[in-house]
Amino acid sequence: MFEDVHIMAPAPAPLRLRPAQDESIPETFRRKKRGIIYVRVSTARPDMISPELQVDAGLKLAAANDVELVMDPIMDLGESGRGFEDREIGRIKEMAKNKEFDVLILWIWSRFGRNLKESLQHLDDLLAYGIEVRAAHEDFDGKTTIGRFAIAQMLNIAELESNQKSDMWKAAIERRKIRGLPHGSAARGKFGYYRCDTCPPPERGKEVDKCPKCKEGVLKLDPVTAPILAKLYLDYVAGVSVRSMVLWLRKKKIVNWTGREIDAGDLYSILDTGFGLGYVRYSLPEEMFVVITREDGSTRTKRKSAHRDVTAYLYYRGKHQAVFEDEVECERIWDAYVERRLKGKSSDDKGHQHAAKYQVSGMLTCSGCGFSMHSMLRAKKVQRPWVDGKPDPRDVLFRCTRQMKFRDCPGGGVYVTLETAEQSALAFLNRQAAGDPAGAESLPVRMAEIQAKGNTDVSYELKRLDEIKAALAAIRQKEDKLTDSVLDELISKEAARRRRAEYETQKSALREESALLEKKIKERPKIIARPEAAAVASAMEVYAVAEPADQRLVLRALIREIRVHRGRNPETKCTVWPLWVAPPSKPALEAKDLETAA
């Protein structure tokens, strides 16, 4: 009766074994696993501690599993987990493809992403490259079936939590809409309004602290700035230019509620809300996102820019008081405002082109204030004939932007034609291509040498950053020992609490210093190696046959800045600063100059 029973034979032994001598074992078998730590925080703020907690958990996992960390933690601060396009995941995948690490360490799986579909796709890509992905507080083996199932469930839970938070925010916004209250940053403050006399002023990155009588969130008319807001609406409806309105605000030293000077963009932002006329606005859902199709045919949604016109919103009657008592008057002014605001947006209007048009766009600066310059065309009645759909270079003028907007450039503003600026740039580069030794005696090169002598070397800053990292690591070790001492009852909890407070103070000071150093290094201008004369000559040959947009790219690859001076002499009108020397310092704007300009 047992004749048909088949017993499976054990698998045969391998014919070849791994060599026993260590010297004959390949290096890839003997080295430690290489790992990197990935950190993500949805909202970046100065007092956040979550990145440190995530890094600390990752360090412990790496130490417990004998994983050698090959670089500093890769961080996405202020990035949502629902999208991957603007995060460092693409860089991590590229490193994985190049075999630069073996293990990716997370804190928990929701840090990787809160979009189940895309998270699994990116995890599949990493696993295909042979990368092991571990989560310090939710450690599952992604190479097993059960581990893979558990990871999918954790990512599914992360997506569920994200969707629940989104639903809660939508409900909160709907409640504020029904009650006639603004949402978002509009609830913090508005030009022409204030909360009350006892509430503390709002601070960036912190929750608004309100007194009991302001809990409802209704802003009150400011007796000082509310009449000014009413005047701005009336002036705009009457046809007064925005530039004149901005100059009037600056002359009267009127600033926004945040303390910032009001320019044309800020003025439009104030008036577009309709808040001063008694309205609160909410974005149309279809205007908030745009669908983007990837190369592989898949789609994703991306949030549109916050700079949208008045047609992208729905306006509701607010609970606050308008700057005009009569609601009918408010509606009449609003209709007239919208009519003028949209007048230049008809289909036959060319509108404003944000892309750079000319070869030197974005490189010209004023010698009086150091600020950028913008282009404009001469009046049509004096323009020369256009060639191939382009204006004559002598008819394109670049003027000091600060002088045109605010009339407070200490030098009174400068101007230059496109022809003169382009000829100055080409003359400088032709001298470099010819290998002219006189170029070494030019003003930019000599100024760069002087500046270099006065500047400290960046190596000191990098060295100090390494010292700060070592100090923070030492403090973390002290905190671990302190925790062990409390657990072993070698020190009281009260004493440990005081000691931990001291450590936190030390860490805060070190982090602040580190942030300042990193900002200083980031803002330090990039200086390239001086190119060979042959390379510059080759670039000039390309320039000669390229279109204006490509010609600008050629110049941007070699020139940092073109400083424009007063006068009419084309030979001394412009000073060219190439990318292989330090940039010129920006002239200081003195108070007496501002008063004179006003």
C-alpha cells in the first residue's frame, strides 16, 4: 500500500565551495554593508526635532547590524510624502543604480512615502538594484513574502492617515467658508486690519496665539491703515497707475502688516483678495492642481503656483467689516476693479513674457545700487525697422529696476542699450580667446585678488562644521549614558532632567551655528576654473551662429555679471565680471540716499 509514495530526495551538495583562505575571497564578500539614512519631514521649521530622532534611530540600526554609513543622512525637509518628483528619491535611485550603497535606512515606512502605488513602485526599483530597505521602528525583511506583505500594509496605513488628515483639513476649511472667515495665512493678518490690542503679534512658523475675545478669528479694521486701503481701491478704479501708488506708499513710509515694504506684486496681492471690500476668497478645486503626463504614459497631479489671478477663486461675503460701510458700494468698486484687472488679459493681448528675450538678460546690474536691470523698447514712433521679427539692438534699453520702481537708487539709475552691453561682453571674451595677457590686469581680476586676500578660506568653515558634527555626536553619547544611569538608578530623574536641559541648550547653540555656516557656504558665489583660450574661442564660434536664447546660454556659461556705469563712452560703459573671479560687492544703500530720492 506504500508503493506509490514518493519521498523527495534532499538537494545535492554543491560541486564547488567558497574558498577558505581570506586572501582569496573577493573584496565584496569581506567588506561591510554600506548604508545611507533617509529622513523626511513634512513641515520644515526652526524648532523641529524629528530629523534628529530619525537619524538617531537610523544610527542605532546601522550599529546593531554592522552597516557602515557612507555619507551624511539624505534629508527632505518640508516635503510631503504624497509625491516623489521634488524629493531626493530620484537621487537615491541613481546612487543605487551605480552601486554606491547596499542598505537604505528609514525611521518608519511612512517617511518613505504616503502614496501606496508610487511607494511600491520606487521600492521595487530599489530592490531590483539589489538594495535592502530597512525601517528602524518597523523592521521587516522585504525579501520575504510575509515581510513584503507587512511593508505594503504599513505603506497602506500611511496613505490612510494622510487621506484622513486631508479630509479633516477640507472639513475645517468648509466650516470657515460657511462662517465667513478666511483660511490659511489670511487668518493671521491683513493690510488694513488687526486682531486686537492685547493679542501678541504673529511669529513665522508658530501657531497664532489669540486672546479669548479673538478666538473666533474675525479681524477688525485698523484705524490707521484701513483708510489707506480704501484709498488704494479708489485710486486703482480711477485709473491711477500701480507704479504711482507704490511710490506714494513708499514716500509715506507705509509698510505691509508683516513690516515689509510694499511693491507692485504686494499691492496686487492685497487688492486681489477683495478682503478690504468685505470678501473672503477660496480657490476653485480645478484651479489648484494640474495633471502632468510622464514619459512612460503615467500621470501625476502637481499643485499649481499660488500666483493666480482673480478668476481662479470663488468670493464669499465675509464676517469682517469692509472699508466701505455700504455693501452696494463695495460691489460696485469690486466689479470696476476686476474689469480693469482683467483688461490686459484678452486673447489678442501678448501679455508678459517671463522668459529671457535678449542675450544679456539677467546679467546686467546697476553700478549705483547693485540691483538688476530690466529691458524696455523705445517708443514705436522712433524705433528703427525690425529685422527677422526682432527689434534693432539700439532700440532695446536696459534700465535700473530699483530706480524705475522706487526712485531711490543712490546713483540715480543707469541705462544701456543691448548693442553696447553685448559688444562689451563679446569684446571681453574675444580678448580671453586671443590669450591677451592684458586681461590679467583687468579690473575684475585685480578686484578679485583684493577680495580673496580679505576673505577667510572656506576650509575653516568646513572644518568647523566637522567639529560641530563631532560635538553633537559626543552630546548624543552623553545622553545615552545619562539614560543608562537613570535606568540603573545611579542618578535621580530630577538631576537627569537638569542635565538633559543643559545638553539641549548646547545642541541648540551648535545647530544654530551649523545652520549659519551652511547658509554662508551655500551663499558663497561659485568660482570656476579659468577656461583655456581655445575653449573660449570655441564658445565664440558657437555664439556667432546661435539664436539669441542659445547665445544667452553661451554668455551665462562664462560671464557672471555685467556692471553698467554712467556715461556715454561705450568702452567704459560696462565692466564684465567672468565666472572665474569673485563677484563685485553691492553698493550700500544709505539712509540719506533714500531720503534724497524720496
